[in-house]
Amino acid sequence: MWLSKIGRFARRTFLILFVSSLLYLLLCKWLFPPITATQVVALLSGDGLKRDYVSWNAISPNVKLAAIASEDQLFAEHGGFDWKAIEKSIDPSAQRKKKKRALGSAASTISQQTAKNVFLWQGSGWTRYVRKVPELFYTKMIEWVWGKQRIMEVYLNTIEMGKGIYGIEAAAQTYFHKHASQLSKSEAAMIIACLPNPKIFTVFPLSKRVAWRYPKIIIQMNNLEGDEDVEDLVK
């Protein structure tokens, strides 16, 4: 008897949480998340929380282009997942050869990173395997409900870009004392180059990794200029 009660309670709880998450996802099509799990951790760990959400038009096209060039060059084309990159990331022979990937070929797309940042949690180890199924679900849902422009807008406003620094406006103000709309190509590339570990790959002081990487991002940005799908997205 008590097992059936526990089962009913678990199903009811799951249904409530599932419906609530869908409503939250729908609201986030128009409203920025009040806070994310990663930001909560930053506050609790003493890193602080420097954040200033800005609209799409208040973000320089240079930033959007740098993010695509560095993190996900097929962003304008895929449906949320870069399956070829995923296959390479789990190919044992490719891992043994330790081939260096080109910029923009990471297995985790901008859509996946956004789903993880907004609805789930960071972390490695066994928790990332627990996260994979809901990450697939939320990635596909935001592709369907939000669309590419909103995904990019939320991504650039919520991603960590330094210790306690979240979003491109806070990063622009901290590192270059200007608004995100005013960032040059090199400044945008420099900020994006701190990903995926901005606490180690620092913009200021300029780490060796960022100094090495941001010129390569600029090259990829130049290569993507003229691509109609990309240009339509970043303008």
C-alpha cells in the first residue's frame, strides 16, 4: 500500500515539475531568467554576481559572430545538435590520436550550452551523465519555441565570462569600460576566447590561452563573413 502511495506521489511530483519547467521555458522566450543554478553557486561560493541583461540590439554583431566562430560554426544551420562533432567526441580512436579540433567544432552547441545554463547545472563526473537526457530535451524545446536569435540572446546574457561575471554587458563593462554594443571585433573575440573556463582563461589579466586563441577567432570571423545565414542571424 505504502509503495503505491509513494509511486503516486512521485508521478504527481514529476508531472508538476515537468509542466512547471515547460511554462518557465515558454516565459523565457520573452523574459530573461531571474537567476540560474550556476549564478547561485557563484553567489554561495563568494564569487559574487555581476550581471546586466541587455536586448539583442544592444549587443554588437561582432560578439554574435565571435560566439559562432568560436563555439558553434554550424549554429545557423543545425537543429540544436552537431551530430558529427558528437560522434568525434566519443570516438575512442579519435581520442587516442588526440587530434586537435578546429575552432567552432566543439560537440556542445550554443543551443546545448544555453539549455544547460538556463535550466540545468554545470559540473563534470557522473552528474553530467545524469544531465544529458534533460539537456537533449531542453535543447530541442528551445530550438522549437525560442528560435535561433533568442537562443543566442539568452546565451550571451547568461554565460559566465569571468569570475562572478555573467553576460556580455557585464564583461564589456568590466574589461573594456564600454557597452556590449560598442565592442570591436578584437574585443569581442578576446572575451569569447575565455570560454569554456573563464576563471582560468582570463581576459584580464590576459592569460596565455586567451592571447593565443583570440586572433584565431578573428580569422574564423573573417571566414564566416559573407555567409548569408550567419549574416542574417548576427545583424
